[in-house]
Amino acid sequence: MKVLIVGGGGREHAITLAVSKSPKVDKIYCVPGNAGIAGLAECVDIKVMEFEEVARFAKREKVDLVIVGPDDPLAGGIVDVLEKAGLRVFGPRENAAILEGSKAFSKDLMKKYGIPTAQYETFDSADAALAYLEGAKLPIVLKADGLALGKGVLICNTLEEARNGVKEIMLDKKFGTAGNKLVIEEFMTGREVSVLTFCDGKTIKVMSSAQDHKRAGDGDTGLNTGGMGTFSPSPFYTKKIDEYCRKHIYKPTVEAMAAEGRPFKGVIFFGLMLTEDGPKVLEYNARFGDPEAQVVLPRMKNDIIDVMEACVDGTLGKIKLEFEDNAAVCVMLASKGYPEKYERGFVINGLESFEGKEGYYVFHSGTKKTGKGIVTNGGRVLGVTAKGVTLREARENAYKATEWITFENKYMRHDIGKAIDEA
Ligand code: AMP
Ligand code: GLY
């Protein structure tokens, strides 16, 4: 069969690698793809928001399954457009992708169906939000309602910061229309876990857990980023916690979406906080995490095409998801200055060191092929993943492999997975 993958980051590289292992697949296309994906798929220069173009291309090439990676096209309704053109698509329709696309929607859903999450209020005027802040407990969390590249969340320690945050989001429109509405929520403490799941509209199957490191600097300092590294599984996500989450969070979420007439097909990524009062939902994403996919998918034993087709067909109940009994760690190699200002265009050396090395992967996030070779082309450049029998071994292997790659302005965190020492 022919498969088309929409997106061009490390997550899509990990998806493409998994798809390439399926004996059912003869041909993979990726729009727009990247320099790493180009080794596995034919990359086609169409932008992910050009839905009609994507549909035309997929129809012309008689693509059997389209897999959509990123949040923006999902929230924008790419799945509806592709389905209307007669294509089979893995990913939620617009009316279900709203689970990530609107924080006000997802918070209201959780409240209505009793799914554990932080207390909150939603505002559509800055004046009302500012008035609410006067009596609120600090620290307090401000969230722009819409998609903001993972940057629309502000944790405010003082009233002054919170007032400025409301102004930035709602009046200055720092995140554009994403800030038309604002969610103000209670600050929670605890360990964070990312849990990715497959859904077919009614059934939900849970993948192995992971943990991301969102801050730019060692010791969780600096600005929030898209993610500087991940490990899987999380030793803090115990069997007991998993059982609780299945019963009180995962199943109720899929059932709530179905009950609302918004059946969710695709990946729901639960961002959880393990608080003293039990696990609570920080956020939902309507897609694989990046770089969670880079540690979870290499450990999945199933043929990803079987699982995705079962999601599309509503037969996920028949699938038994299986993961290797090992661990993986991904360290992001970024451009110095990310997530603010950074330079691009530096030649990357050492990519060939990964060839033929079992259990080692280099996923491309922001790279570009040029006349001088593959160069840096983004804030997050490469995700270096390694497996190990234990998390500790995986971490050692991943950090060893980061040394195989060199480029000017290479930056990484040195403490990815350090938390496992406390487990
Ligand atoms: P989100 O995009 O909603 O996952 O938020 C980004 C990050 O902000 C999360 O990964 C958490 O580290 C933090 N965060 C979000 N909501 C809260 C909250 N209610 N309490 C504490 N931290 C939060
Ligand atoms: N790594 C977090 C995300 O994909 O949103």
C-alpha cells in the first residue's frame, strides 16, 4: 500500500520509520518531510496547511492511508477535507481535534464529565480576568485558549506577572487569536507524565508512558520549549496509577467525546500531573508528542499500520498493543539560543555514524539538505534516541551517541532522564 505522512519534524520522522517497517507498505510520501525523512520516503514540497493541495496529491498518487502528524492542520480540519476527497485518514476530524485546539473546550469537557483536572475559570474579556486575579491564590496559571506552539501557558508567581500576562495574551495578542479567550487555572505540583493512546472513536488503547523535559536549561531552568528530551517508560507511572487513569481519565475522555457527537479517532496524548490528590489532566493533545514519539514508537512491537487502520475502521478492540520490555531516551540537539533567537545553516557532521547501529536513532527535526550537505534549519535540530535494557543504560547510550554529531552552535540539556535516579 501507499502511505502519505503529513508533517516534517522529528515526530513525523519517527512515524515514517515505524511505517517503513510495515511489510504492507510499498511506498511512503511525506509532505513536506525533511532531510532525514527523505532517506525513507519521497518528500513532496506541499505545506501542511495547504489541505486541497495535499488532497489532490494523495488522490493523484492513489494513496491508501494518510497519517497527519502536527496539531495545526488537525485543528484546522485537514482530516475533513481529505475524507471529503475520498481518502482514508488517520487523525481526528476538526470537531474532535478541538480537544487540543481549545483549552476552554477541553476544560469544560473535563468538568462536565468529572475528569480530574485543575480548578479553572474561562474569560473572554481582559477586564473580567484582571478582576478575578485580585483574589486569586498564587502561583497561578494563564493559558491562551488556542494553539500557540506550546508557548501559550504562563506560570505566574506574582500578581504583577499575572496582570502582565493577561495583557500580553488578551490585549497585545502575543499569540494572535489563540488569546481571544483565556483560561486561568490553579497551579498544581507533582511529576509530569505523557501518556499517548490510540483511539477509534469508542475504544482506547494505551501506549507505553514517557516524560518530556520542556524547559530549555538543565535543572528545568529557562524558557519553555517544544521539548528538549524524553524518556520512556516513566518509572513514576506505576501500575496502580495506570489503572486509576484508565478508569477515571482515559475511558471517560473517549466516551465523553463520543457522547458529545465528536468521536475521536487518532492519538490522544494525555499530559498528566501526578499530584498528591492523584493524577490530573494538565492538557490534551490530539496527536503524538514530539519528542515523545521518538522514544515510544521505537519500542512498539505492533505493525503501526495495523493499529492505525484499526483506529480508522473502529476495530481497535481487536488489537493488543505490545511494547518492548526495555527503555529509550531521546536527547534533543538544538541550536544555541532556542527557543528565542538562533542561527541556521550550519553543516551537520556525523549523521552516518548511526547507520546500521541497532537501537540508535537520529530523528531530524529542523534540518535541510543543501549543496554543502545537511545543515541546521530550526531551533530543535535532531533528536538522538537510544535504547537500553534499563533507563540508565538508555541514557548512557543516548548521551554517548550525541557525541557522534557535531555542528556549530550545538546545544543540549545534560540532565535528560536524570529524574530516574530518584525512582
Ligand atoms: P500545557 O501546554 O498545558 O501542557 O502546559 C505547558 C506546561 O506548563 C506543562 O507541561 C506544565 O509544566 C505547566 N503547567 C500547565 N498547567 C499547569 C498547572 N495547572 N499547574 C502547574 N503547571 C502547569
Ligand atoms: N512534547 C510535548 C508536545 O509534543 O506537545
